Amino acid sequence: MQIYEFDDAILSPQRFRYHVLRTLSVGKHRRALIEKQKGICPLCEGKQGALDSRAHVDHIQSVKAFADNLTLSLTEAYIQCHALENLRAVHLKCNNVRNRR
């Protein structure tokens, strides 16, 4: 196994972890999340209508929070970040409003 060194002045451990954690596509879980949530967006509680195939998959605890938590190994952060328990299907509009905060 090859070991790489990184210059923290160029790419901090948090930024490196953030880029690694963002690489996984969670869209494959969309259908299962919509079914689990019975088509209801947890952010608007269904006021925007039922969720459909255009729903976004949102992390309950953000990717950045896992990247910044250096007490977790990168593997454990990756597993916890993308676990179904940390994901939810939401409307595009609801997700955009949440991300602007």
C-alpha cells in the first residue's frame, strides 16, 4: 500500500476529507428514502406536495460536519455520513432554502 503525504498549507485535512466524503453519489437511495418517508418531505412536512423522482437526497448531518470531525477516522466518517439514517429525500426548493441558512 502506498502512503501519500499532503501539504496542509495547500489542502487542510478538513478540506481533503470534505472532497473524499463528497465523492459518493447518494442519489441511488432516492426511491427507498421516498418510500420510507411515505412521499413526505420532512423539511416542509408535505406542504410542497408529494416527493417524486426529482427529489433531492439531503444529508441530515452535513458532509462538512463529518469532514471537520477529525476524531472519526475517514472510513468511519464516510460510513456514518452516507448511512441511510443520515439521508432523507427532500424537495429541491426545500433543500435550497435549507442550504442558504
